Amino acid sequence: AQKITQTQPGMFVQEKEAVTLDCTYDTSDPSYGLFWYKQPSSGEMIFLIYQGSYDQQNATEGRYSLNFQKARKSANLVISASQLGDSAMYFCAMRARHNFGNEKLTFGTGTRLTIIP
Amino acid sequence: DTGVSQDPRHKITKRGQNVTFRCDPISEHNRLYWYRQTLGQGPEFLTYFQNEAQLEKSRLLSDRFSAERPKGSFSTLEIQRTEQGDSAMYLCASSPEPGGTQYFGPGTRLTVL
């Protein structure tokens, strides 16, 4: 079974500062993928960034980077130079990749990020 | 290129009524997923399709729930005899390949009175 843990229910960050959102995971699968999604108040889940378990380098997408520490089973999202539009719920998710029959995403409970002007 | 669309965006119904939601995936995405999200929680997997074949169903998908994707394009999710516990956001996602990134629609928010 897979499990995602996000221990920060809410965070307040000053605009233009960097912020790290924590995510730890548990799985027995040797191959898996880790995702971060953003959910604004409108409800749509917006894909931000992906990290494969065998990827040698940490993933980056613009202002988003994923701090992947495989031995610690953590996949923290780092947002640089935060903006007011970054205020939203953020979800960490994982998916096993060991076979085609297991494609569902398992999500954490999310972190509500509020950017303060 | 349009994203995943869902209809309706909001649905209010009385307990015991049947409801049906529609999801249109991104064009040429052969995989389509349904999730349910209750207040304060992350989405939970319900079921998914490869083209018209339903490949996996969660235990959350009781016999009151049925999903179809008859022509491998849009999908419908029907809930029969709705209960107050069915109140949630129902999210649809699509992916172009096995294990690919799932792109979500705006969701359908269901309220059962």
C-alpha cells in the first residue's frame, strides 16, 4: 500500500520569499512517480511537477523545484520568489510504476499556502 | 488544445435522486480517471478507463455508482439513490499514456440535501 503524508495543514509566507512544502511517502514498490498539484479555490487540480524514483536529478519547472531525498522518502516542493497567485492548496501524490494495472494516484491531505503581501 | 472539461460544475439534488456527470478528456488521451474529493481531504481514486475498457474500480465505488466510456471518448459517472455522504467534488482526469501525468478537469461539486 502507498501512503503520502503532508504534515503542514497551513502555511503563511511573505510575498517574494521562498517556501518549502513538505511531503513524505511510503511504498514498497521499487519504481514509482511523485507529483505535486496546485488546487486554487476554483477547485481544478493543476499539475506542477513530476519526479521519477530513478531520476538522477531533482526535477525543476520554472519557479518550482522538487527536493527529492529517496533514502528519507521525502519529496518536498520548493517555490522560489512566491507570488500572491501562489495562494492555494497544494497536494503531493504518488503512483506506482511497477505494472500497468496500478495507475491510480494516491494523494496526501494537502497544505494550504497563503502568500502575504 | 482544450483541457479536460466536466459538466455540470455544480449539482444540488435531494437524497434518493439519481445524478449523472459527464467528463470530456483532452483529445487523444486514451486514459480517463475519476476521483472523489471530500472537504479537507485529497482526492481519492474511484475508477479508470483505457479507451472504453474499465480497468480498475476502487472499493469506494459501491453498487450505486456506475461509470461508462462507451466510445472511448467522453465518460459518464452515475450515482443512483444519492445519499448525503455522496456530497463531494467529483474530479475527472486524463492521460495520454500508461503512467503518464494525469491532467484534471475543474470538477463537479455535488451537494445532496
